[in-house]
Amino acid sequence: MKRNLKSVVLGGCMAVVALPSFAQLQDEQDVTITMDLQPILQLSMEGPNQIDFTFDEINKYYAGVTKTGANILRVSSSVSFDLWATGVSTGSLGAAAANALLWDNPVSYGVGTLAGNSNNLIPLTALELHQFPANPSIGGGCGTTVAASSDYSAQFAPYDFVNGDFRNNITNASALGNNAIYCTLPTTPYARPTSTAVAATSEKYIAGGTGTGANCQVNAGSWLFGSFSTAGAVQNSTSGGASPQTVGGYYFVMDYRILPGLPAKFPSTVSVNNVNATAPYLTAAEADGDINAAPSGGTANTFAAPGVYTMFVKYILQEDQ
């Protein structure tokens, strides 16, 4: 009897375990996640924001004055970008377009009007720039840039005075003007340069180039870290470090030079040697490097009058367009 009772109890327990289970209750709430990717363009400049050139010795007129490493540009951007420099003035010499492309002349030395053949019409392109490193878009397949004329990476043209004819005795005279600053009218200081495949008409970018085609811009990145996306390569979260890191395009050292010559005619402004010739550059009052010929719109032996002259250099960082 005891054995049979145990069997009945065990069988009852097994029957309870075998009962079917009921579905669980469930409730839920949704949260909407929004992501706002703000475009970031940061350009910082190290070094003085006022640079003085003083020509108080004859050899400075002959050799020019160079400010080496005067400014350092640092770029950080979340979008593809272009970077360029433009020379502007207030246009205080008059409303005409040509005058707006001249240095301002707030102080003149001497009494009365300008004497003899001297004038105060100095082109903005008398200022020369040199950058290091070179524009990374050059040679990258953009199709609109050429190394000799689309940035300021060429060394300042060397000089060699032999017979007194300043322009014709410059070593590699065809390079004169290759570093002349790109300039626009004060009314359009943000007009983009136009880089082309023709050296005579190409204007200058520090980084990037004309258009939105492949390799005509610098990829998003920062001078702190560079970029892990090479030109034309696709980079995503799964590829890790498959594309090599590049630091070009985010950090530039800028040098400045002014070379008046003697007499002060600023040979870098000679239009025939000025490769950024499609920019609004001075023609009517341009200084001429040949002391034996009359400059355009001027008279023979015209030279720059003593005084204080000022202009501005704008460094412009803009999303590639």
C-alpha cells in the first residue's frame, strides 16, 4: 500500500509539470534619435597679423626683403575644402577698378605733389608669397592644375644685376611673377581663383582647385591628425586603416617677399611674366621692370615714390564648390 501511494503522488506531480504555459505581457516605448552633423571649417593663423617691410638700405632695394616663416596656417575641417589667399586694399586712391588694385598710400614723404616721374601707383601683385608644402591637388589628377603656376610653392625668382636692365638680367626671368599674390577688387574679395591647365592664365590656390571634380579639393581632416582617406579612395568604419594617412593640405608655412628693384619698379608685377594674369591685376598703372621702356599707361623711368603703403592679405577657407 505504501509503495502504491508513492507512485500515485509522483504521477500527480508529473501531471502538474506538464501543464501548458501562458504568453507573457509586453509593453514598449519609442525614442527618436536625431543626429545633426554641423559642417566645421576652422582656419587658425600663427604669427603676427601685421608684417612690416622697411626699405632703408640700398641693398634691400636690390635684393628685396623676405619674411621667412612669417605665418603658419592650420586647417581642420569636417568637409572637403579649398584654401587660397587674396590681396586687397581699401581702394582709397579712387573708384576706378585699376586704382582699387593698388596699395593704399596713407603717408607720402616730401612736400607737395609727386615730383618728376615718381608715382604712388604700386600694384597689389608686388607682394609675393611662398608656401610649404605644395598644393596637394597638383599632380593628383584634378585636371585643372599645373605645378608651375597653380600655387605658391615655386621658390622666389633669383635675381642677377649685370647691365642695369633689371628685368632682362633676372635669372630665369620667365619665373618672375610666379609668386605674385592673387588679387580681387575690394567689392569681390571672396571671388574664387580660377585654376586652369594653362600656365599663362592659371590663378593660385594654396590647397585645392577649381571645381568639385575628383582630387580638386582637400578631403576632410585636420592638421592634428591628417586624413585617412587618400584622393579618390573610399574610407568607412569597416576598412580601418586600409588607406594610408595623409597630412598634406592642412598645415602651411607662408613666406613673404617684396622686391622693389632700383629704381623701385617691382619687376614681379610685369604682366607678361605674371602667371595669375586672369585675376584683376593692374595694367594701366603697372610698374615695369625694364627701365628703358615706358610702363603701360605710364612714362619712361616711372618709379615708386617714397612713402608708407598698406594692403591686406585674406586667407580664405571655404567648402569645396
